Amino acid sequence: MSYQKRTALALASGLAGAAVLMAAPVAHATVVDVNYKCKTPIGDKAAVSPIDIKSVRSGSGYKLTMSFQKGVSSSPVELGKGAMNPSAVIKVGGADPGQVAVSGPANPAAIPANSPIKISDLSGTYTPKESGKVDFTAGVLTIKALGTTTTCTPSNNPGPSLTLDVKAGGGGAQSAPDTGGSLPKTGPLDSAVALGTLGGTVLLAGAAGVLWLTRRGQRAAG
């Protein structure tokens, strides 16, 4: 096989590899309606809130952020600024089952009586212990306010809000695509795509240089 044909095949292989990297499936994130049944100091309550879970790389793990798009409970009395403290559990399924505790700041402003309690974003860190595909689903929500505790449990068997492909030790995992939230989504996949594209560019430049030198040598020999 001539040198030119070998170069062309190598170039095609490099470009195909870059294309595969760019077409590789990324992690999946979605907003899931969660039907919460809440045990409150004044009786049982129920509410549906769309739940969004996002991830961003943090060292060898991921920072998870759980967002509530609607309030899930209410109080018969006004809750003053800083009176309500939320926390929750995110269930982890798939290759690395378990759970992640997430928490958030107290309410930044007073919540009027009998008004839906808007839960602030809750966050926590997940570090994979096993490699493979894992999913994250909203679990039990706990609201502490004025010396009382309200426990809200999903009753509709909600599906996962986020799916990730991870590797134990934090290497080579993919993070979720940005779905419009405030957290940027970056991960090794972005670097892999960039490196794959860069590799194709370098290969193109190298092939062009070799062909130019070959032609120059042929002219010199002639």
C-alpha cells in the first residue's frame, strides 16, 4: 500500500474517532412530577411538585442539586425569615445503589400563613463507589420549622430525574447536559470531544505537511 493511501486511511480513522466521540450518548436529565404525601403537625397534606436534579463535577465526585418548582406544604402561621430548614434524600439506583443526603439554606424571606412553602435548592455530594450507569430519584423531603418536623414522602413511584455513567474513583464519567438551570454542566466528555476534534485537526495538519513535503521532494528529484 502506498504511503499516500496509508495516510488517507489514518486520516479517515482519526476523523471517524472524533465523530464517534461527538456522537457518544451523554447523561440524561429530566423534570419529574413528584406527588408528595406530607405528615404535618396539623394533619396530612398532599402536593405535586416538578423535581429537577442536576450535577456538576466536584473533585472525584459530583455536586447534586435538587430543585423544587412548586411548594409542597403550607403552614397555618407565618414562618419568619430563616424559620424553615429543608433537607431531603436522593435515591441512587443502578450500578451503585444508595442514597445522597442533600440540604439547603433556610427560607430567605417570610412565608405567609397558608401559603405554599417554596423549598430552596438542596445540594449534596455524590462519590461513586462502583462503575456503571446510575440514576437519581427524589426521595423523602423533611421540613423543620418552629420546632416541628414535616415529612413528605413520594407516593407516585416517580422516575429518575437524572442518569449518569460513572466510574469508581471519579475517572471518565459523563455529566448531565445543561437543561436551563443555573449550574453549568461540564465533564470529561467535553474534554474528550475537544481532544478528539483536536486530534482530527492535528492529523489533518500532519497529513497536509507530509503530502507537501512529498510533493516538494518529487519536484526536487525531477
